[in-house]
Amino acid sequence: MKAMHMIAVTLLVIGGLNWGIVGLFHGTNVVHMILGHWMWLENLVYVLVGLSAVLEIFTHKSNCKMCSMNNQGSM
């Protein structure tokens, strides 16, 4: 389960950075720049990022050491 968690977090970071770049540079899409010739692969990346977000919604608290700590102290 740790490997799946790490893959999901990596995909979420890639997706988050891509959306940040899209927002900052008005339409510059890094995923499209890298995979634009292969639309099916670009779409697969977006689907995997979305599935990673759903996975993390349901499993993050049990996988994250900081979130699973006894609510003592602050982050």
C-alpha cells in the first residue's frame, strides 16, 4: 500500500504543479507540451492524477504519519 500511496502523491504533485503553471502562465500546459503528440497518453495522465486524488481522499489519513498522530501538538 505504501508504493501506491507514493505513486498517488507523486501524481498529485505533478498535477498540482501543472495546474499552477497553467494558472501562472495562462494556458501553458506542461503535460500537453511533453505528451501532446500522444493524446491518449496525455488523457491517461489526467485520469491517473484524478484517480490519485480520489485514492488520497480515502486513504491519506491512514498512510500519513502526521495525520495519523494522536492530535497532540500542531503541524
